Amino acid sequence: MPVWASILIGVAGGGGLFGFIEFLISRKDGKKGLLRQILDKLDELYKRQDKAEKDALRTQILLMISDYPHEHQEILLLAHKYFVGCKGNWYLTSIFENYLKSEQIPFPNWFAVSGSGKE
């Protein structure tokens, strides 16, 4: 085989090898980017789900206070899940405090500890 043919094959083979290595690197980087996008989307979905759960609990508590104010145990269970489990602390705090006072229910320990209520 002539020298020029060996050089040509070497250059073509080397270029092909470098091209293949470049392809593998860019493919791996692309996968990392795709994985990051998927993880970001999952984080966003989890945040939306948490917000939806808080909203639903808040609505349930407000309805129970409005329609069934003497169902103390159920309201307290919902409130515990909202204030402690979901760390809810929006406008419902003052409404729940007023409910406890109007029904002459002592403030639960978890309500005072959560920082939402007053002792």
C-alpha cells in the first residue's frame, strides 16, 4: 500500500474516531439536560400538588366551620392536617382562632407549637 493511502486512511480513521467521541460526549450532555428538565418538571408538579392539597383542606375546614360547627373532632382533625401536616398558614389562621374561641375549644398544643395560633 502506498504511503499516501496509509496517511489518508489514518486521517479519515482518526477524524472518524474523533467525530465518534464528540458524538458520545454531546449525547451524554444531551441526556443530562433532558434529565434535568424532567426533574424540574417533577418538582413543579409536586409543588402544584402540595398547593392543591392545602387548598382542598382549607375549603373543607371552612365548609365544616360554616355548615357543621359542632363537629369539633372532624374540624380539629382537618385543621391538624392543614396546619401541621401541610404547614398551611394563610387567612384560615384567624378564622380558625375565632372558631375555637366561639366554640370555647381550648387551643390545641399543635396549633400553638406550629406558630399559627396563640397560647
